[in-house]
Amino acid sequence: MSHYLWIKNGLVIDPINKREAIGDLFVKEGLICKSLTKQEQAKATVFDAQGLVVAPGLVDIHVHFREPGQTHKEDIASGSRAGAAGGYTTVVCMPNTNPVCDNAGTLERINNSIEKDAVINVHTTGCLTLGMKGEHLAPTGQLKQAGIVAVTDDGICVQNNEIMRRAVEYATLFNLPIMDHCQDASLTEGAVMHEGEVSVKLGLRGWPRAAEDIIVARNIILSELTGARIHMQHVSSYHSVELLRNAKAKGIPVTGEASPHHIEFNDASIGDYNTLYKMNPPLRTDKDREALIEGLKDGTLDCIATDHAPHSPTEKDCEFEKAPFGIIGLENALASILGTLYHTQRFTLSEVIALMTYKGAAICDLDAGTLSEGAAADICIFDPNQKWKVDPEAFKSKSKNCPWIGRTLKGQVKATFVGGKEVFRLR
Ligand SMILES: [Zn+2]
């Protein structure tokens, strides 16, 4: 393969540098460069991007790749290929593997798999508490030395406020952000969907917004008290958006993410007890969807993250109450977001790309999400207007628990490059 790459005639959009113009993008030895000499151009691999958008590779700070422990659902090889197919070049994995990532030994094992199998940049997180039990702090210092970029007990929210206070203080000593799955467990026992008219109609146990809001409020208070950078994962409630907006106005260092499914679907999408619409937190109402969109627009919410959570068909093919929470989304996230935010004329392409690249990267201090000169040539090339039908047979993911299956979306990834190397090309 050539050491030079010449991407021609695309609409190059690099939000952090406020670049948006038809032109060429050059890569030399894995890095973005200003130009290539005539001799280098002659040797370069050429990609014709006429009619396509050339953007920084997408960044997702919230994915589950299930390795070790549940590699029948996903592993680092398949998860990273799914990411590449969705235009992602950098992801951050959650530590709720089996065993959970609460010690340097397990992290080393994961790092070895990443080294061996990942086709995109895969970063790790460490547990906030040992065994994700919410009782004793994990060895954050050791985990940081071994390379984690954040601490989180994603999936199981720490309920004890004193433990949470010490955990966020401890993480802050190592300059790590804390990512929290905001859920008051006492309010969600047995709950499987949003508490409202639809849950009453379906006869399913409801999950009130308050379960999220109370923990978001707790985290804001702890962030103000300790100075810790606390990030709220998959915000789903309009009230949580309001809490974050007020906290940010006061300069409290909290951040938040929204997921494509919470922006696109509502609780009625569950239809006839379809388990592909069962996730944690649950799909809520149009009022909440609107608040998420407003929050992304005014900067209350910082970025979009998929919470890509693979499950096997046998697990999801059961009664609604019994099915596990979670869906996959890496391979169609860009198209979903283009549909809800860009094709509705509410966001520009540059705004959408910012939410899916450097803004998430900044939360975890990742050097990613830009086409700056000298940056790694991590690139996503897509057609914002191409329609395609989501086909599970084409998934690179090992799992198919995806509510977009069968839907026609507008916006298709054509190619993905990591460090100048092609890791995905639509054929
Ligand atoms: Zn979560």
C-alpha cells in the first residue's frame, strides 16, 4: 500500500478548524498533510470523493464490545469492524465485561486483544468500584497507568452517595473523567419501559424520569463540591437536560451525551412488545426527544454516543419483561442522526459532525476527531443523501439487536480510514 493518500474533490468538513469547502485532502505516512509533491502525488492512492463529505473519523465514547466473557455477542475484532462500517475510527469501551475491568490484569488482557484485533482506535475505561458493586473503590491509579481514559460503572449506577463522592475525588486525583449511568435503583425495580400512558396501556412496569433526574442532580452537586468532571451517559429525560443546562450556566464541570435511539424513537415505538426497543434508560416521549435535540443545539449536551450494546438473538427473542436491555447502533448511527438532525434542517452538517467527533473526544481527552495538519489520518467519507435499507445480513457486528433493521435511512458511509489505512469500503 502506498504511503500517500489523495482524497479528491470531496466536501471537506472539519468543524474544529471551521473548514468546510470542496477540495482535496492529503495524507502522508498516516498523517494529514497540507499537500503532496508531484512525485508523491504520482505514487499516491487516489480516492475520488466527488459528491461525498470528507469528515474526521467519528468518535463514540460509549460502546460495549463484550470481550472478555461474552464474545458470542461481540468481540474487539467484530465490534471494531462494525465501528469502521459506521464511519467510526475511535471508540471507548465500557468495563462491564466478564470479568469486569476493575484491575490491571484484566485490562492487560483487553489491551492485548485490542493490539491484535482492533481495526480502529479502541480505548478502555476502568470500573469506578470493585466488581461494579458500588462498595469499594477500584485501583484507579493502576488502571490509569495501564491506559484507561475514564472511570465508570456503566450499567450499574453507584447508589451510595458517600462512595460516589470518594470515587469521583479519587478519579480526579488522576485527572480522569467519571462517566455515570444515572439510575436510582430504588425507583426502577422491575421497570422495563418509560412510565407513562404507553406503559399503562401495555401493562408494563414503568420507569420514571425521576430515576435519572435524581442521580443527575446528585452528580451535579458532587461535581460542584469536588471539582470532578462528571459525564452523564445516555441522557433521556427532559428534566435532566434542564438540570445540566443550569449546572453548566454556573460553570460546574459536568457534561452529557445523547444516543441516536433516544433522539429518534419514543416509548410508543415499542409497538407490540418489540424487544428491539428495550433499552436502559428507556425510550421516552416526544417532549424528551425535543429536549435532547434542544440540548444538543445549545451545547447543554456535548456529544452523541451510541451505547452499542450487542445481545444474541436468543436473549432478545422472548417476553418483553425478560429481554435484556440494550441495542446495537454503530453501523447506522450517522444515518440516524443525519435523519433526525440534518435532513430536518435543524443542524448543519458541520454541527452534526462536531457532535460525533471532537466534542466526545474532548470529554475523554482523546487526540481524535480532527483533520488538522499533522493529526492521524482518521477519516470518514459519506454520502449525506444516499438512501439505504438497514439489512442485518450486512452487519459486521456479531449481533443483530438493532431497531433500525428494515428501515430506509438517508446518509451512507462509503469509506473509513484509520491512520491513512482503509479499514472499510462500501462495495
Ligand atoms: Zn448505561
